[in-house]
Amino acid sequence: MTQGGDREARDTAHGGRDAREPGTAPAGGPDAAEADWPALRAAARDAMSHAYAPYSGFPVGAAARVDDGRTVSGCNVENASYGLGLCAECGLVSELLRTGGGTLTHFTCVNRDAEILMPCGRCRQLLYEFGGPALVLETPTGFRTLGELLPEAFGPDQLR
């Protein structure tokens, strides 16, 4: 069993849903059941296959649904100067902006074994900028909103 459990069995057992039932996202926000999670995981695995991780040997891929229905993805890119490496979420946000912008609604991130990964703190802040607190993330234990994972986040509103 993978870190997040047998995803297909959980998806089937919950009618395509995971730990979060429909209607539990913040009012007006996206619902976990609205996303095609197997397709997002496949896009994340494809992105992961393009990762440049010669130092850690830990390739990562991320994929997200955009409010207009597009899917964007990204992979991690390491550098010999370790502090200059980029997480997969950075590539995902670059693709979001390169392809027309929009708001991220659903997000997943995987490693080489297709295990679901949690975004690091820096990447949660980055995702907040482009998805806000209603962004639904697939986690190893189910679906959570970014607002749950990054409560009382600093964002653009604090700069006004």
C-alpha cells in the first residue's frame, strides 16, 4: 500500500470521492468531487517524468485544475547550488501564467512511486496566491482545502 493508501479502492468506495464529502468545501468554493482525480494524478505523474533531480534522486510532479477547466502541471528542477532548486509547484504556477492565468481549484502532487505528497510550506504560500483558501488539495489522508493547511495565511489582501 502506498503512503496515501490504495487510491482506486478509496475512489470506488466513496463514489469517486475521498475523505471530504461534497458540500464541505468553503461556501462558494470548489468541491473535491468536481475534479477528475485520476486524470490529475496522471498529469502529475507525466510531469514527474520530466523532473530534473540528479542530486536528490527524488523527482516530483504536480498538476492542478484551473477554474476554466484547463489542467496545468510542473516538475521539480534541482541545481548543483542546492538552494536554487525549484519545487514542482513553481513550474505549475509558471505554466498557469504562461497559458493564460486563472485560479487553481484542485491540486495534487506525486513522487516516482505515485504516492501523494504534501506541498512544503513555501509552496503552500505560492499556491495560496493562485488558488486561495478554497483550493482543494489531495493529501495522503484525503482532501483538504488550502485554508485548512495554511490557516490565517498572508496574502495580497494584507498588502492593501
